[in-house]
Amino acid sequence: MSILAVMEQREGAWNRMSFETLAAARQFARELDTTASAAVLGHSIGPLAAELAPKHLEKVYAVEHALLQDYTPDAYTIALRQLLELAQPSIVLFPQTYQVRDFLPKLAASLGKVAVSDAISHRVEDGQLVLVRQLFQGKVNVDSRLPAMRRTSLLCRRAHTPRTNLPPPHPRAPRTPLRRWRSLRLAFPPATSAPGRSSLFLESQHLVDLGAAEIIVSVGRGIKEAGNIPLIEKLTQALGAELAASRPICDAGWLPNERQVGSSGQTVAPKMYIAIGISGAIQHLVGMKASRTIVAINRDPDAPIFEVGGLRNCGRSFPGGAGTCRSSSKVQVTGRDWRA
């Protein structure tokens, strides 16, 4: 049994979700008494593979080819099939990104396997991995059980662990950094061609990837009315942040569903999460509690949001927000400066 984390990069830069996937892989390895490895796909990715070497992994695979310089689902599927045939992992973990959503069904179908996506948590029972997934917009939690890992299982877990908080490695994991990573030579069918610039993978223009944001300002019912949204937007512009919301705001149509954070929306782990007028129901907390710094503003001192908030303000959200926007060119939280 072994765990393989497939990292994601684009143009030589990591997608921040990759290290959350690596953290989940190391956590799985400890709980299942095995070791973890990692792989990165692309072209001229030696520096990225070298960055993975000190992470106490059993192996690091650098899957390189000119056809992988720009992402296409066909090239990634062909490359990953050859990687999995070589590595023979029991569990393959992917980051929860739009790119993975694009190629993972194709990969699973080509392998004749089931891909389990949108898992929000997991546990191990009697040596079996049990994944918790949500259905019907977060109204129902279901268990997906994976039996003894005799064949490869493809998983896409919404695990959000800050890059600086990787879990400790398995006792059998290498204690010293890997000196070399393994480069995998690929064989592509002759008909496979390099993609043109117009055929690159593009996320839908109307979708917002909150998981990539470093600062998020999220609003709840405490903002009272939709007319206060423009005031919050001024704050997000001053901070260079993304605007998000709890489910009641999106259900009311004040903001689109793509900006919803929580069990039935997106799961995020930014450097700073500012919750304005959000009480902190468990469905919302599960989507943002891994944020590095949480600033909670709510008039109710007993609001559940304060159980995870690192900085609290029990004053009223409105009025007074205008002054906050005017003075937000520099905000200092827990000794860290955030500039717009």
C-alpha cells in the first residue's frame, strides 16, 4: 500500500492547493501505516521536483514532456496512466481544482476506476478508508468506503491545510531529503500534438476560484440588506481581497452562488479570512476554519464564529463600515501587516 499525491503547477508556479493535497497524503500515510510519494507534471520542472525533495517523501516523480508544457486533458491522461502503471499506488490524491475536475473523469474512465471527488473529511475504520462526501447542496453527508487497497483508487479531497502546517511524516518515511527525484520518460501516440494557445484549459469566466485567494472578506445576514454589499466591495478593493458570503446571502440572491463558502459551497484556507455579520454555523465553519488568520465581526459575543476567530470584534457591523473602508489602506492583525 502506498499513497501518491499529484501536485498541480502552471508555468512553473505551484497551485497553492497542491500542498494541501500533500498534507492530506502524509496524513493518510500515517493513519494507514504506509508511506507517501508525490508527482509533478510539466516541462522543465526540475526546480519544482527539487522543492519536494525535503518533504520526507518516499519518492518524487518528475513527469516531463514537451507536450505537458501547456495543459490538455489528453496529454495529462496519457502521462498519468503511465505514471500510475510505474508507481502502482494504492491511493492517488489530487487537489480540488478546476483543472483536476477537467481531466479526472477522463483518467478514471480510461483506467476503468471510480474517482471519488468532493470529500470533506475521512476516517479509518478496521483498516478501511472511509470518505465523507456531501450531497444535495450539503444537506446530506454520505460515507464512501474504500476496501483493502489492492487496486488504485482515485480521490479528490477538499482538504485545506496551510502549507506551513504539514503533518509529521510516517516513521518509515526518509528522515533526510531525497538527493534525486525520478524522471519519467513518456511515450505519446504519434497522433498526439502540442496544443495551440487557443486550446489551453480555461476556467469559466463566471466562476470564482476562492481557494486561490490570499485574503477573503465574507459577509452574512448581519449586513442587514443587499444595499450594503457595495460598501463591503470597497473594503475588498482596498485590501486586494475576494468577496465571499455565507449560504443565506447567496440563497437570497444578494451574491452569486459561486461566492458561497461552506459545506455546500467552496472550501478555502486563505492567509486572512474576514467574516462580517456571520454567526458561524457548522456548515460555514467547515469551509473556512483552516484559514491562517480569522477576523470575526459580529454583535453577538456568543456567536460560534468566535470559537475559531483569532481576532474578534463584538461591535455592530453597520453603521461604521464606511470608516473601516476609508482607513483600510493598512490593516495590522496579530503583528502582520496587510497592504492593499
